[in-house]
Amino acid sequence: MSERVTVYFDYVCPFSWRAAEVVEWVAAPLDLSFEWRHFSYYQYNCDPSEGWQIWNERLDDDDDMGSKGLLPFLASQAARKQGEEAFAAFRLNLLRARHRDHRPLNRATIDDVAEVSGLHLPRFANDLANPECRTVLAHEHHAAAARDVFGTPTFVFPSGAAAYLRIRELPAGPDEGLRLFRDYRQLLEDYPYLETVRRPRSKGN
């Protein structure tokens, strides 16, 4: 049985897209399965004293950022209701549409991606409007917060080792991606006391 790795991600995050591409390369060779869970960057960074909750926001179908990522989150939950394969296709296609193809996260893009991903469109539209999707989003975000997740993507391995992974650009190909992921996991599990490794960057980068 393959090992199961949890990934917390956000559709507005380009690092989530790059990590998703790496996962496509490593899942089969490393015999890993990945459980993708939602974590809202906007919710995490809001002032708790304001009481703002993204899952209670009103949707604006024309907003290029998908109402601070709420629209793609809800669409993602709706896709998941059609099975894991449908969810996987929708998730990767939407991340690519946003961060590779630079499309807005509005309803037109969401609907195009749903069609390309082979979803049953009337069911998708109905599930997207179901308030249950907002509840699931809240639960997944709070589960991430309970693990002290602060950024996306964050990988959680069966050993309990977990860390945010920020990739500036895609590896050169599957072999390099495989080495990167192996080394990343090995680093976390061999040195559990290692908290932060961060390269210095010039201002503006």
C-alpha cells in the first residue's frame, strides 16, 4: 500500500502550482498518494480581531482573484464530489490555468476548467452553490491551522514530518524533481530539530 502524504495548498499560490507539478513526477516512482487539503492564505493573514472569515464571504464571479480564492476553493470541493480522479484533474488544470497560462480565477475560467477536466457540468454548478462546500473549507483550513501551517504548499508525511516548500521555478524535468522531493523529505526526517533553511535574497526579489 502506498504511503499517504497530505498537502495543504491554495489556488492563489504559485508555489502550490509548482509543487503540484513535482507531485505529478514523483507520486508513482516513490509509491506515494497525496491528499490535497485547502488552506487559505488570505484567512491566515487577516487580523483575527476583525472576525473576517473567507468561507462566509459573498462570491463575485467576475473577480480575477476569485473572491480572495474562495471561488476556486468552492469549485474544488464541488469537483471532489465527482470522485478523486475528477478532483485531481480539476485541481491540476486550474492551477495550470492560473499560474502557467495566467488566466484569472473568475467563473469563466472555473467553468472552462471544469469542462476540460471532464466534469458533469450541471452537477458541478449545483454542488458549487451548496453551502456544505463552505463548511468543508472551514474545517480543512482549521485542521491546517491546528498543525501550525502558515504557508502553501505544506507537505505532511506519515512520520509526522511537515514543512512549507517554496520552489521559485520548476525543476528541469522529472529526474531532477524526483531528487528534489527525495532530498526534501530526507532532510525533514533525518533532522527533526531543523526549523528553517532560507536563502538570502536581494531586496525586490
